[in-house]
Amino acid sequence: MGRLHARSYRALAERYQRLGAEVRLVAACDPVAAARDEAVAALGFERAYADYRELLADPEVDVVSICSPNFLHHEIALAAVAAGNLSGSRNPWEGLGGAVAPDRRGGKGR
């Protein structure tokens, strides 16, 4: 799923050039070293982390797309919001028990 998301995000700036959007794939996260290497070499991420908490602490990360197994979405989404990141997940925010709502102001105060 993460590969599809990465390719789609890269295509956004190309598809909607008139909007002047800049898309940077700043960081990927995967516990598997080979997947991290592929994220950088083949998908165009600038760097990759083994632990999502490291990724969330990266000051250059503004938006997080959660592509982990479903049972991890809740934990990662809560951590992303707490870290000040805009967060996207296939699962609705209502699935988080009403504990959080996405902050639409631009991530980390930007």
C-alpha cells in the first residue's frame, strides 16, 4: 500500500501543476531494512526510519500517510496528531473513539 501512496503523492504535483504544489517524500518508515532501502532508492524518499516515532520527531515531516497494518493505525494516528502532523489513514477518524480530530491548519504550526 505504501508504494501506491508514494507514487500517487509524487504524481499530484505533476497532475495539478497550476496549483503550484510542492510534494516532497521526506521520510518513510518500515521495520524491514530492505523496504527502507527501496523507499529511498526506488520511491524517492529522502530518508527512512525503522521506528515511526523517529519519523514523527523529524522536524521536516508535516504530513503522515499511515500505510501500516490496520491494527496499528490507531496508535500511529494518535502519535502523529500528538506530534503535530497532519495524518491520513484509510480508516475514518471516528474509529479513534472521538479522542482526536485532524488539525487542518498545516501541520506543526506551518
